[in-house]
Amino acid sequence: MTTNLPWLEEVTADAATAGFAQDGESFFLEIHGVTDEKEGLQPGDRLAVSGGADAEPGDMVVWWTGKARTLALARVSDDFSLEGVGGFLPPPEGGNPLVRGVVVGRLRRL
């Protein structure tokens, strides 16, 4: 049995991402192994992430799982806890996840 675990790959800015302001704290991630109709996520989507933005309830954020080069997606709930999205697990209960940034845009290849 093969499990297609979701993962995020940091990618360099290119012509497709030029429309997003880059303030030195912004970065881009490509989604792999995720199909989530509710969140509108598909493999190959690129996310623009602002490391300088404050996360508010309802925002999608990127957080560091504590393992080398491993990031995950979550949605900020009303009590500011993180709920996993797109097959990504939420942070462990009682943990103190490090939020890397807020998703501020999404690009999809047509």
C-alpha cells in the first residue's frame, strides 16, 4: 500500500511569482501530495507566504514541525490553535509550533 503524504517544497521566485511583493520575509512553497477541495489545494499549487504578516483566525499558515526542513499547513482557529489542512497533521497537543508565515496568495498552473 502506497501512502501519498503531503509535503511542501520551498521554491525560488520566478516570473510566475513576480506579482507578489517580496519584502525579504516572503517566500514561496510548492504543494506535493495534496488534493483538498474544501481548501482548494492541488498538487503543484504554489503558495506565496509572508513571514512578516500577523496570523488571524481563519488564516492559512505555514508552520515548522520541528524536524529539519519539514513544514506543514494549518488553519488558525478562533482560539488561535492550529488545525491541519490538506492532509497535514496539526501540531501536537501542548506543543508550541513555530509559525513561519501566513499564506497570502496561491498560484495554479493551468
